Amino acid sequence: MSAVHLVLVGLMGSGKSSVGRRVAETSHRSFVDTDHRIEKIAGLSIRDIFSNHGESEFRRMESDVLRDVLSSATPTVVATGGGVVLSEVNRDLLGGHHVIWLRATIDTLATRLVHTASRRPLLDGDVRERLLALERDRSNLYRVVSSRIVDVDDLEVDEVASLVLAAEARS
Ligand code: S3P
């Protein structure tokens, strides 16, 4: 029997990994970052998976990892990649779990991503333009899959982690 897991979704830079790790520590749960797991399985960085094998192969791996993590019997906090909601299969997999959208303004995301955008192939070019396009395409999908929204602008990791735990308790 799989457990009900806590899953964080949201655009790149919204803090899914750092907040997820903190929430897992605080609540004594396992933590999985799907991007890290994919990189480990492939033995390649996300950028190299995209350039050597294409985004579709990355998405296939992402679905496999999501399915595997969500089928675990161990209650887990899961940080997903920003594009996890694009696939209907993934959106279905998320049903029945506590899914929380870490929402941030484009200004917040662009500022946070200044030093790490180069690791993210979908941000190649004008980061702000790319983020705006992703937000346009995905906001509704984040809304559809999530039971709660936490606005993260101007908040520290600890503060967001507390809000996530409170939101989960109300779910
Ligand atoms: C992606 C987000 C990235 C990573 C990949 C694609 C996306 O994860 O999965 O570069 O489609 O938004 P983060 O949201 O953790 O940066």
C-alpha cells in the first residue's frame, strides 16, 4: 500500500528542493528530489540529458521516477521538477497525495535563478521571458493538481517550510 506523500510543485526557483528538504527534516520524513534521482539514474546532469537525449527522454524518466516515488509505502516529501505537471499521466499520479504549489512572482524567480539558470535548459535565452512563458503555460496546471497554495515571495526557507506544514495539516 502506498503512503500519502507531500509533493511540492511550482516553477523553477520557487524553492521546492530547499523547502522540501527542510520540511522532511522537521517532520522526520524521507525526502526525494526527482531531478536529483533522474540525474543519478542517468549518470548525467539535467542539461546533458536534454542535450544528449532530448526533453522527451527526460520527461519519460521524470514520469518513471514520479511513479516509483509515489508508490512507496514510506511517507515522503517530494520535490518535483517544474514541468512535472505537463503530463496528464503525472497529474493523475499526483491525485490522492498532498500537493502544494509554491507560488512566486516572476521577479522573485528571476532574482533567485541568477546564478543557477545555466543548469536549466528551459531558461536558455532571456530568463525573464522564458519564465513568463512557462508561467502562462503552467499556472493553471499547478492550480489543478494542488490542494493548497503557498506564496513564497520575501520568505526564508524556514518560513515557507512552516507554511507548507500548516497547509498540509489543513489538507
Ligand atoms: C524543468 C524544471 C527543472 C528540471 C528541468 C525542467 C521545467 O527543475 O526538471 O530543467 O520544465 O520547469 P526545477 O524546477 O527543480 O528547476
